[in-house]
Amino acid sequence: LDAGAGATPADDDELKLPEELPRQAIADAMSTIRPQVFACYEKFKEPGTAELTYIVASNGMVQSIRVGGSFDGTPTGTCVIDAGKNARFPRFKAERQQFTYPFFLRK
């Protein structure tokens, strides 16, 4: 017989989840895609700041991503968005989270 009143290890994990993504989790996810983002700069040689605005669901999946500023609608911007889609985030409690992360494209 299970002595716990319906509590499973999964419930425990839910309780430990952060309300929102910690800054470090965002930084870690961005560092994994940085080489792909830089490859966009190498390909198109268009310097500047590519600001990626993410909306991430509580399960850590990217729901939407857009690039702001001068890269919006450019081949570099499209490349950076494609790279950005490869970011993976840990789960968290809030329904979704939006944040913007700048990538500096230059030599």
C-alpha cells in the first residue's frame, strides 16, 4: 500500500519548479545557440544587435520568436530566428514567459 496521500515524485518536481525562467537558464540556453547565431553573421556579414524576443511555454518549448530592429525582415534576421528556435529551456510554473535577448553580431 502507498502510504503517501496521492503524492508522487512528479508532484514533488512540480513544487520545485521556478515560477519563471531564471536568468541563468536563459543565459545557458542562449549560449548553446550562440555559435549558430554567429554563423548567420559570418554568412551575411551584416553587423549590429539582433534582439530576439521569445515567448516560451511552461514546458520549456519556444512558442514564438521574433527579431527586432534593423534585422527584422532581412536574411540575417531570418537566419537568427532559425538559430533561435534551437534554444531549449527548462520547465517552469508560469503559463508562459516573454523575454528579449540581444546578440551582438560583429567580428
